Amino acid sequence: MSEAPKKEESKQKIVGQPLDRVDGRLKVTGGARYAAEFTVPNMLYGVLVQSTVANGRARRIDTSAAQRAPGVIAVITHANMPPVERPSNPPSGESIPLLDPQVRYSGQNLAVVVANTFEQAEHAAALVHIEYDAQAPSVDMEARLKDAFTPQTGNRPAESKRGDYAAAVKSAPPRVEQVYRTPTEHHNPMEPHATIAMWRGNKLTVYDATQGVANVADNLAELFGLEDDDVHVIDPFVGGGFGCKGQSWPHTPLAAMAARAVGRPVKIVLTRKQMFTSNGHRPETRQATTLGAGADGKLTAIAHHAYGHTSQADEFMEPTGSPVGMLYSCANVEIQHKLVRLNIGAPTYMRAPGESSGSFSIETAMDELAASLGVDPIELRLRNYAEIDESTGHPFSSKSLRACYSRAAEAFGWAKRNPKPRSMRDGRWLVGYGMATATYPANYRPAGAKAIMLADGSVQILCGTQDLGTGTYTILTQIAAETLGVAPQNVRVMIGDSRYPRAPTSGGSCSATSTGSAVQAAAQALRGRLIGYTAQDEASPLWNVKSSEIETKDGRLSAKSDPSKTVTYADVMKRYGRRSVEQEAFARPGIERGPAAGGAPTGTEPADKGKSQAYSMHGFGAQFCEVRVDPELGIIRLARWTGAFALGKVLNAKTLRSQLEGGIIWGIGMGLQEETLMDHRYGRFVNTNLAEYHVPVNADVPPIELILVEEEDKLVSPIGAKGAGEIGITGAAAAIGNAVYHATGKRIRALPITLDKLL
Ligand code: MOS
């Protein structure tokens, strides 16, 4: 991947190495404890009762039978709910009241049953009898487009433009004018949402399955009117999040409310079916896309007019236009997003919100343009290559997209493609090659961390971040080990606790850059302090050696010029009689970066909002795939995949590859399988289980070849890396659709691309 480093140097470098997950053993032995797996003394079980209609009012909630059922301690409804503060600007993913007789969507929480055992609570929940005044639900976005409105509250702008789109399309008729659609999707992490809440007086402790312990703590403090220090949120391991754990949903405060009402700890775990109700989803989108271009393929005009659905009380916008505005050089661009309110739960961020769904439209449209002009799809993209981010006018902090295209094309064997659709076959199967561009913002948000040296020379790192299963524990271990010059096995990383130094929600692919930089800063400060101790000590072998002349390696401090002058960290600690020495540091973006560009808001947005942003920061990649399509049956199989990505410095080659593979597999699901289906009569999602909500299984995933293009970007973050959690999904569905077009000559503009659409 890069030139072979000198041997001595390679021994020293820990960051970048494909270190196995430091939490791997705990995970495979069952030692990693997830939120629902904690038990606390005296704990009760809560089960949610949810609405079965999508629009109307719960006229009567009869809890008498449930209250008489064995083991039941309490049944809480809107009528007997303890009061909570109503935040002025609701921080939760869903701004409707926790329990409310007004029903705005199917699956809305109407009651919580608390019992001695889970089985008792579940049985009693089935005995809660609800009578509704129900009205016909409005759940058809397409039928309500005329009622659409422009959202005001999103964290990305709903409208943007440059040049004069209208004039540009008037002077030359558009070459592509199509509507692209993406369906409602649900996150479905393996670990469902779960909360255990317990009160001691006015102090609240919560185990919660979340992407942001600090954010959950903030929300609970606000709802219950508590001091920040009185809320403690713990989540050492997270079984996937993908955005649905990026905000907190009603079940978390409901567990706390129930625990307060009954005076005992309460655990609520959502069922897989409930994971399709009150905890977010990717909204359906309708993206009308127009491309104007000269005969040479140079873009002259781009329009992206998108609709998405939102709930009755929220304004969540899937920013599909985000990649459209920055991906290509084009003088005249017009981007609009509108929302349609439906009787549906609040939608939310889902892995690469905007970039995954928006890249499907723009990258399919580019393929359509290439086909209509007879220009190679890669060549078309190179002719429109954006040298700067024209949506902001700022230069890119780094952009290695040309290398991604060429390296991936070379490895994939793109040159062997006959551009004519239906021209390539393997036996009875039609063969198609497709490609698309991948991109995602390179986010970096304020984060704190503490580094502690213990008496034996081992290191503890405390950081209020969380590991979604992506490798956060591991990369923080590597960064601390390398910065301090100790072995990774002598570093213990402790995260997932709101009492640790505050770190952002693990969303928007920001954790590696943000917490990595904070840990590096804390470790540097600790190293400096310990060097300071020893350099000022007349009895130390390093007395009077300048700190810049001291190197730290293998748990030792040594003079660079004279390796015999050396002392171990443990010796330093002993000499000073210290059981521990700690340094806390706070890393935050400077003025080279403007407001956060993507993903869930984290509660630690850049402090320099409003100041001029000097650089546009994004990761880039190129996705190539080969499909086989059965010409009679329409069956689509992926044969192979090649992706090249440039994401700044590699922190761990193994976990990075896993992130990218995982993202591509999500893209395969998005392209071919994932879709939550709505029953329009009842306003209810129907395939609310993993048997009918299809995600790729191993047999659906072809061999994936990954190429990591060398890059280092210290403008993005002091550690030189860009986040990798989301970019793998972007462009993937378009690459599949483009390959299906190449194989069959049929253009499918609505995801997922299923065989019925091909026949
Ligand atoms: Mo991610 S969808 O920003 O958790």
C-alpha cells in the first residue's frame, strides 16, 4: 500500500497496523455486556403497549384486566403518567409527548406495563384494551405531494443553488430528466434498543443502547429537570446503531418514568417488531433529477427536486441533495427538498443519510447521461471532475477521487467491458459491469479524553464515546500506545460512560477523527508531563536532556542521542511516588472547518459555526461491481465487487476494511433487498421482522476487493484520518443499478432492484 518503511520505524508504528480488536475476545466469549444484559437488584420489566391504528384518538384505555394479571406492579398511561418537563426544542428523535391519547401513527406508545418478570409484563400488555376513534391514515407520500412544505429546522439546508438553472435548461434541452425513488428502510441493528433505569433519590442511572451516552444524559436531565451530574448513562458495548441509536427515543425516558413511578429499577427491551415503530427509519424519497450537458458530456445544469416523508410533529429531512451539490463541476445547480407529513413515526438518520439515497439518483443519472452520449461512465465523471467544492466555493482539504477511479477500474478490469447493453454473457446469464462514485463528509467534532499512567507503567484511557462494533476501542488503544510509546496490551480503553470526558455521539462517521484526536492530545499531554518529571530530576538518567531529545518506546523514556540514558515509565512513577498521573485534553476543530456537514447532531457541534470555512472535507471512493441476471427469471446475483477509497490516514487496516465491507454490504441491501412495506389501509408497516425485511446474507455477498488509496489529511483532524463508517454504502446501489442496466438494457429507477421490476 505504501513504500516499505524502514524496519526500525515499522516496529514503532502501531497506528495503521491491522491489530485485532482488543475487545474481540470479550465479544466471542460473551463477556461483552450489552445494555439489556445488565441486571440490577430488585429490577422489574416494562413492556410497551403501542397503537394499532395510525390516526385518531385512544378514546378509552382499559387497564383493569392488565392490573389484575399476575406479577403486575403498574400500568402507566397518559392518564396516570408522572409529569415531565417538555423540552422547548425537543432533543429526542420524536417530539410528540411520551404517552398521549392522540394517535399520530401506528406503533405509537400508549402504555407501559411493569411486572416482576418479562413474561408477566408481556402477558399483561396483551390485556390492555384500547378503544379508538380512528380516522383514515395518510401514509401515501406520492398522493400528498401537493401538500409538501419546505423544512426549516434541518441541520443541512433544504434549498441551495448556484448559477441560473432555469436559463441553462432553456438554452439547451436536458439530456436526462428522471425520477428516482428510494423506499422506507429500517436500521435493524442486531442489538435492539434497550434501557434499564434506576433512581436513587433524585439521581438517575441508566444502561441504554445508544450511539451517544452524553446525548442521552442531556435528554434525560432536561426531561426530568435534573442537574447534569445527577444523570449517569452507561453503555460499554453497542450491537450496531446505524443512526437509530443516534438520538434517544421515547422508550428511554419511559423506562426512567416507570422506574420513578414504581420506585424500583425498570428494564425495557424493544422487540424486533417494535424496532419498526417508535425509533426511526430512513424515510422514503422521490428525487426528480435533471441533467443538462453539452455533446461532450460537460454538465451545464443540474436540478435535484426531492421529496421525503416526515411525521406529524417532526421535520426530519433526508438530505439527498448533499452529494448532488458537491460531486461535479457544473455552473448551474438547483437543489430543493420538500417534506410531506404522514401518519408515520419520526424518520431519522440512517447510515449515510442523504449521501446513500442521493448518490443513487445522481450516480444513476450520470450513467444514463454516459449511455445517451456514448461516453464511458468513468470518462464522463473525469470530464466533470470537481477541482473545488463548487457548492461552497472552498477547496477540498484532500481529494484523491481520480486515483480511486483508476485504481478500482484497473483492479476490476473495467477495460474488458463492452459498453453495449446485453452484450456480455456467461452461459445463460447476462453479465453487467457498473460503477459509481462514493462520497461522504469528513466530520470532526469536539471531544475530550483523559489519559492516566498507573504505577506499573500501564495506561488507562477514559473517553465518553462508544464503540458501535466498529473498532473504536481498538483504534483508541493504538493511538494511545503509539503516542506514549507503550505496548497496546498495556493500554486499557474505557468508554461508554457519560461520566468520562464528553465526546460526540457516534454519528456522521466522526468518532475516529474526534475521539482519536482527543486521545492523542491527552496522551501527548501525559507524555509531556512525565518527560518533564524526569528531565528535571538530578538523579534521573535523563537529567538535563531536552524533552525534544527524548523518545518514548516500549514503555521507556530514552535519550535519542544516547540510548543508555533510559528509564521506564514505571520507574518514573515510582521515583515520584505517584500511584497515577493523569492529563485530560479537549480536541476541537479550528476555523478551517465550518458547521458539521452530516449525520446525527451530536450535542458537540463545532464551536466556530458562522466563521468562514476554508476547506471542504470529504472522503471519496469508487464502487465497481459485476452482476449476473437471469434473462427469463430476472434473478440478479452479484458476482464480484471492487471498491477503492481514500479516507486519510489508515488507523487500523483491519477495522477499516471491515467498516468498508460492512458499508458495501449495506449498499447491496439497499440496492437489491431492503424495503419496509406499508399497508395503506391501516397505515401499518407489514414486514416487521427479519424474515420479511430482507438484508443480505452471506450468499448474497460476492467477494469484495478493497483498495485503500494512500492519503493523509491533517486539515480534517490532527490524526490525519477521515471517518469510514458510512462511505461504503454510498454509490453502491447506483453501481448495482448501472450494472443491471448494462446487463439487461433495463433502467430501474426505484430501489430496491428486485426481479419483478426487471420482468
Ligand atoms: Mo449515522 S446515520 O450519522 O449514526
